[in-house]
Amino acid sequence: MKIDMRDAFFNKLVDLARLDKRIMVLSADHSAFALKKFEEEMPERYINMGIAEQNMVGVAAGLAASGKIVFVYGISPFVSLRVLEQLTIDVAAMQLPVNVISVGAGFTYSTDGPTHQGLQDVSAVATIPGMTILNSSDPINTCAFVEMAVSSKKPHYIRIEKEKLSSFDRTSAGDDYLARGYSILESGTNKCLVITTGSISHDVLAAAREYKAISGSMPRILDLHQISPLNERYLGSEIDLSKVILTIEESYVASGLSRMIAQLCISRKWKGDLVSSGISENYIFMGASREELKAIHNLDRSGVLEFLKQNCK
């Protein structure tokens, strides 16, 4: 069954907020169906700050400093690039429990152009020391992120999807997959490791199964949900076992996930081949759907399949 990722997140947040009166939500004049439930049930703990994201983060920091656990909600570029200084100084430097809920990863708001596309938020937020970046790929880890944020009492940047997605089968992921920072979606039969993150993991898994039907072998598929900081201990062991690593992301390839994985490979003096697929660093003004833009950048299922054919060894 497919579930709207915003509903998965906010329904879980409502459940926890009923039990913990410290939890508050601040919105930048942006809503979601399940968020309305929070607003209606706990109006004294919901504040619509209007289109004033920098002020919203400052207020969130003040509330967190007074003992609240705060979630701020807005569209990806507006709660990352626009508020980078406030996240750095007001939140991360003070290690306050402010959790940014960022909606609109990648080409989600495709027809709204560069002002709304979430292509560089991870790159920007990853420069902030002490800020954990979580990227959801299905309802299971989306719900789990809420519990992680509330219990850790540290700052988080949490990317959630706007669309409906089904849950991955995580029965073989192990009980420690959340702390490990990733799940293995396919164990693989060759030495090719595919690292991906977010909703595109669904396209990658489907393409990998098509690739297996053609080639007879399956790459190891890793769904990375904690992008920063990387869990170098566990992820490093995955890298060491691989001859080829492919990174696939719906963001700028030169500065996002691929760069972080490349740095980890260099630090381990890894000798294999690293090949990345993502979006070239250009401004995209086309009025097209998300799937159409993904296809143009070879990030739809058929594009990913061709990428696997060319690079899995």
C-alpha cells in the first residue's frame, strides 16, 4: 500500500506530541493533510510563521533553548539555502533540538523552476557541523525519523517526499539499520555496490531487478538514509568489499552524495572504480513533470537500467 510521505511523518508526530507536550511545529505558510490534524488538536503548539523562514528558525531556536522540541516545516530551498546562517549559528552551534522538515527533494516542484527545486539543499546543509541529514525513501523510515528526532534532542535536517510511496521490505536489513545509516535492499551477487538515497531508490531497485533478468547477476543495492554524517565504520566495510561503486541521486552530482562517498573512498585508499549519476550543475527552467525531468537526466527507471548496464562489472 502506498502512503503519502507527509502523512506518514505528521501522523507519527501527532502520536508522539499527544504524549510529549514539549513538541511544537512551526510552519512557513506551508501545510499538509496530516499537519492539519496537529494544528486542530494542539493549536497552542502550532505556529504559522508566514513566509519568513529566517525568522522561523530563529524563533524555533529560542523555543528549543527554553525546553521545547521543535519541528519547522517548509519547501526544501527555503528551509536550507535561505536559512543557512540561522541553522548554523542559532541551531547547530548551540546543538538545539530543532528539526527541519524539508519537503520537495529533487524535482518534486518541477514546474516551479530553480527557486523551488531541491537540488542543492543536501550540499549546503552538509557543510554545517553537528547537523544530521536524514533522507526518507519509504513510510517506514519516514516514521522512524520522527522518533529519532524526538529522542536524540539534537538538530536534524529531514527530507520527506510529497508523493505516495510503498514500503521496502526491510526484514533482512537488521534491527540496527537505523543506527547504521542505511539498509541493504538487495544483497547482490557481484562486486558492484549501488548507493542511492530517497525516493529514487524505488527506481534503482526496479532497474536492478531488470538488470538481473538480463545479465543474471544482481548488484548490491544500498539505500542510504543518513547522508551526513556518514557512518564510516559500517559504510566503509561495504566499500572495502566492492570493486565498483555506483552512486545515483536526484540532486547535483558534483556536490551531493557522490562527493561524500568519493571522500570516504579516498580516505580508505580504496582502489576500485566510482561512477556517479545525478544532475549536472545547471539551472533548469523547463516546465515539465518530475518524471519527465528525471528522464531527461537519465534518472528514470530506463535511464538507471542503462547506467547499470554500462558500469556494473
